[in-house]
Amino acid sequence: MGFSVKIKEDAMVASGRHCCLCHKFCGIKIEIHHIKPRAEGGPDTLQNAIPLCFDCHADMRTYDAKHPKGTKYTEGELTRFRDDWFQKVRGSAGVQLGNAVAETDKLIYEKLLATLPWEGSLSFISTNNFAGFSFNTDSLNQLYAFEYLCSTPTFEFIDSDLEGAKANLLNQIRNFSRLIGYNTFPTNNSGFNHVPPEWERENPQHFDNVVNDIHNSASAVCNIYKDLTRMATRKLGIVAGLS
């Protein structure tokens, strides 16, 4: 049978349509996962339901217990992640400017702006042409600093919308970093990388695909950052670059 419409609605509302593992906002790109698999007798109840994004849900379905690689989530872990996120969504509902929650999130946001200001790595990737031209790898350091900051347990918004936006930004920065890591290589000029220009001669279709993927990912990073700053301005009253 699967989960009923009512249980799905309750789970979506409780999660705010965010993934309970990575916390990114999913919109319609979200699925309800059985914490205890149905094949193992898991019931179609809210207590056994956890909303997950497509990527996190795929991780659940592709783990091979006969040939394990990595460490599988336990039912207890999934339940705790789900309950913690549901609590965050409940606690952040109706956050008002000036209360203790908003003041705490202001500190987190100010730390984010100090680590990843617009005038820096973001401005660079928004305008740089990666089509065979070399770039200074130090120009991306603020992106890497933000990735590192996100690994700090205390760097977490109380407001679920802001935390979801931060998770979306982190995921897209990770994707951009992966594309840069796989497709750019050092030039003869120390500290500079480029997409190998010989790719354009030898396989122009591959070259175009790589460059387009990098540019599209850079654009997505910048757009998500802008969305986050607009949300923070509305919720916290802090304007990026003017705080």
C-alpha cells in the first residue's frame, strides 16, 4: 500500500519539505522513505517515515548489504535525524526579529558573510570565463573555507528556512568544487589551473560540456547565495555587505 496521503502530508508539513538528512529545501523533489524497510516489516506509519531529497533517498536504496561500501544508516540514526529536524521546523515557525532565536541566527549569518562575502570568490566565479582560460586557484579559497565552516557542528541556523538555504548553497558549492577538481589542471604558471585547451581541439563536444557544466554550476551557486541573502534580510534585518 505505501504511506497514505494523510501521512505523507503530515511528514511534508513537519519537515517543511526539507530533507531530514542534508536539510536542503526540496520543493516537489522529495520522497518519503521507510525508516524500517517494508520488506522487513516496517509499517506505513508517520513514526516510520522520513522525508528525504532524491540524492539522500538514492543512498538508502543503493546500499548493498552483501557487498557493503561505507557505513549504512541505522534505523535509530534515521529516527534521530528525523526527530531533530522536525523539532527544528516546529521551533523556528514564526521566528520574529529581535527574539533570542533571531539574535543567535544573526551571529551565524554574520559568520557566513565574513567567510563568504559576495566580493570575492562568488563575484569571481559569476564573471570568470572557464573556457580554456587559466585562473588563479586562490580565487576559489572562500568557497573552500565555507565548505570547511559547514563541517563545524555549531555553524547551524536555528531557523529551518535559513538552514535549508545554507544546505542548498553547500551542496551546490560542493558540486562546483567537484567539477573544478575533475576538469581543471595546473598550467605552467604556478598557482593557476585551466580546462585543458587541447580538449577543445581533440574533443570539442566534451570541452563544451565541461565548460557549460562549470558555468551553470557557478551560476547556481551565485543564485542560491542571492536567495539566501534575500531571505536573511527579510528574517534577520541584515543586508549583505552592509552589516
